[in-house]
Amino acid sequence: MPGPSPNRFSASQIKSRLLHNAQTSVYQVRLTPPDSVIGFLSSRGFSYFGQGEDVELRCESASLPGSSFSTHSQENDYHGVSEKMAYRRLYDSTTDFTFYVGRDYGVIEMFDGWMDYIANVNPLDEFRGQYAHHRMNYPLGGTGYQSNVFVSKFEKDLDRPGYNSRRYLEYEFVRAFPLNMIATPVSYAPSDTLRCTVSMSYIRYVKQRKNG
């Protein structure tokens, strides 16, 4: 069977097809802590419904998820040929979000409070003692700490003919929770915006194409 023959493209065709690329800086993060965590944060003085949107807007960078296959090698079904056959799909286990920290420190309050709830750190005074201990909360149920987190990737191309600017990709991270708050350095070096990076665990993701 012959391969495809070369095609001829005009400059206008190349421009219309190749010069409208997706931009990395146009996205939105939606964090949805479970009700139990929201109530715990409220007891600490952080209102998710009042301050959570500010935290989401401060997300400087996020990672669109990846996945891979586990494969089995099949040898010599055909002479001299080694085949790979997929038998399981593997999802990345974590994804990282970096946030600008506002002067109210809402980003740190939210994620540190979420992790305190997971570790059942309440009240704080008890953890100043020499014999402090904790008992972890269960991940699911009425007192669970896992919920779904969303990253929406869209574009701001408004006038391209035949293009629906309201169409976007939505990534849903299933059963996510903050696994790690990466150390945030402060120093007497020239000042920069304070950032906080949070690594979140999840079991898989679901991608959907949507119209806003």
C-alpha cells in the first residue's frame, strides 16, 4: 500500500491552521474542599466561600495531567519481532499547583488548614506539648478529606472565523487532597512575590470538552 503523496499548502492555509496555538497562560483552577474541611477551615477563621475564589485566582501555575500504559512484551509471534501489548493504564499520582501568597496569607491558611484537618490537628494548643499525638481522619465519608479538583484550559481567541471561543477542556482530578506543601523560602535578598507550591494527590483524571 503506497504512502500519502505530498500536499501543497498556500501561505494563507498555513497561517489559518498553524498560527492559532493554545496559550499556556489562559486557564482557571477550581478547588472544592469537602464540607467537613470547609467547616474546619471556618473554625480557624478562613471562609472558603469568601476567600476561596481569591486563592484560586492566585494560582500562578498548574500542570495538565499525563498518563501512560503498562505493557507486556510478546516475543517471536512473528519472526524477529517483539511486540508490546498494553494491559493497564497508569495515571500520574500527583500534580503541583503554585500560588501567589496574598497579604492575608489565605493560600497558606487554606492548605495548611486542610492538612491539619487530615492529621486531626485540633486544637492547636495541644500540639505544643511534649507528648502531642494525632489520629488521622478517614479519607471518605462525612468526615472525609478528599474531593475533586478542576483545571479548565480555555483560550481568549474571540474573532477567529468558525471558532467557538467558549469551548474549553476541563480536567477533573478525582479524590484529590493536598499531599505536600513545599517549603517556602524567605530571605533578605531583593524582594520577590511570595509563592506557595502545593502537591496534590489524586487517583485518576477525567478530561471533557465543554462549551462554557
